[in-house]
Amino acid sequence: MGIVNIDEDLHDQIRKASAVVCRSINAQAAFWIKMGMLSEMNPTLTFNEIIARELRAAGVETQVGRSVAT
């Protein structure tokens, strides 16, 4: 764990977004960082495809017995 210095305006945007999606400010920042990294590593995938892939990897099922599909 470490300290990340970010611009006040960006912190304000993270705070606002975290309230909308019911995450802590730290969890929202971590989500955006992770999604940015995954997007850079997988430039041909859409946001929804990345989310579906991550949910599948975590074993999340949308319906009983059915894995998340892309």
C-alpha cells in the first residue's frame, strides 16, 4: 500500500463517482486504475468485454449454472 498524489479535480471526480456506484473513494480509484491497466493491455476489447472476462475469471454466474458470456 502506498500514497498516490492526484490532482484535486480528479479526486473530486472520484468522490462523486464513488457515491453513485456505492464504493469507497479508494475502491473507486482502484477500479479506475485496474480498468485503465486492463484496457491498455487489451486494446481490442470493449469495457463490457473486459468486465465480462473479469467476472468469468472470478467465477461469477449471471444465472444458475450459466457463466457470464461476452
